[in-house]
Amino acid sequence: MPYGGEVTDRSVTAQQYGQFLIDVFEEWVRHNIAEVYVQMFDVALANWYMVHLLRQNRAPSEVMRLYATRDQEWQALLAKTGRNNPCPCGSGKKFKHCHGRDQS
């Protein structure tokens, strides 16, 4: 009985496995394009910021503190925005038709 580490006539080649991964990624991008790019940008930005902190001999955990602070500031801004005022996100929509929908 063959084990998982052995190559058999039913094994997938490196080329086939690579193509499989490319196909899965392309299918994922086709259906989730906005989320993919936002997540990729978010990760890239966090990595850049961590490198920046490390070069200054500061702890990478400051990224989490920064996100927490910005989240608190954003929630405070949302809390003081009137329903009929422009949304603070810059969309040009009224708050009640944008981020204010989540507040009701």
C-alpha cells in the first residue's frame, strides 16, 4: 500500500498542481474581485507599516493599536454625524443612505 509521500502513476505532476492552483485563484478572483483586492491591499499596507516600525526599532504590535485607535475614531465620527449630513466616508451620499444604514 503506497503512502502519501510516494510517487505513483496516479500522482499529480508539479505542472498539473501549479495549473490547479492558478485555476482556483482565477475562479476566486472572478467571483470575489472586490474582496480580494481590498484584502490584498490591506495585507500589503500592514506589511509595509510593520517593516517601517521594525526599522524604527518599534514593536509590530503597534499596527494593531493603530487599527484600534482608528476604529474608535471612525465610530466616534459616525456617532456624531447627522442622518441627513454627507457621509464622512466621502461617498457623496447622505449618511442615512450610506454608513448610517448600519446605525439604525
